[in-house]
Amino acid sequence: MDTFSREILKELLPTEKEVVPPPSKPPAQHISPLDHWSHPVLLERAAYLRKMAALSDGSASETLQQYPQHCTMLSVRLRSGIAELHENFADIFYVLEGRAILESGGKVVAAKVIAPGEIRGDSIEGGTKQELRVGDVAHVAAGQPHQFLLAGDKTVTCLVVKIQQSL
């Protein structure tokens, strides 16, 4: 190699490369010691979700906060939903507005896997029905089919806590 080529290579290739060791562990995510959503704030967000639900399949939701083993969501339904089964998540529903029938247990009719651990279907066969009203809390264990049923022009707004579980 001639002198000219060596000089070009010297300019293009640094002689010493700074080596930065990888961090020993990923930085911890900051988790607030308290997250708070007042009833009026949740209902204000629900009004927006109600408009979104009217423009889609009759339901809309948003995640309020993600945590390591659970998340909080706000959910609005204007029409009955499809049957759902979450293999790895339990659901806790707290009714903020409206009323609905929550059918749970039994078997999902026309079940389809839409993602790993997530099954959807047309309805539930052999489930138990429970009416939910404002202030009611319902827990659906991981692996249990469930479906919200609404009559006529009834709607329901829920705070939902999804808790990761292993079956």
C-alpha cells in the first residue's frame, strides 16, 4: 500500500475506538407511588370514548396506565360485545355509568384465537348472567369467558383493571 492510501485510511479509520461497557441492567422504569383519576375526569374521558364508540363497533377503550403486572383502562360500550377469553389476564370491572349484563363462565361459541392467549367468539353458551349497575364491581378470572350484554339503548362505562395471571 502506498503512503497516500495509508494516510487516507488513517483519516477514515480511527486509531482508538471508545469502548463503552453495556449497562449491567436496564434502567428501572419510574413508577408513580400514586396514580389518581377522579370520577369527573373519568366521565369526561368516557364522553370522548362514547363518541369514538359511536363511530366504530359500539365500543371504545383507552389504557390509563401500564404497570409491571397489571394495567388500568377505561371502557365504554354502546352495544353488546363479543365473547372474550383472556388466558393470562383477569379482569376487574368497576361500573362508573350505566348498566349491563355480564355473562361469564360457560363456553365461547365459534371461538377464534386472535392473538396468543386471546380468544373471541360470537356468544357464550352455558354462562351465568349478572346485572351490573353504577358502583358494582365484578371480577372475571383468567381463562373464563365473559361478555357484556346491553339491552335497547342502555350503555355502560367501566374502569377496568387487567391483572396478569398464570393458569
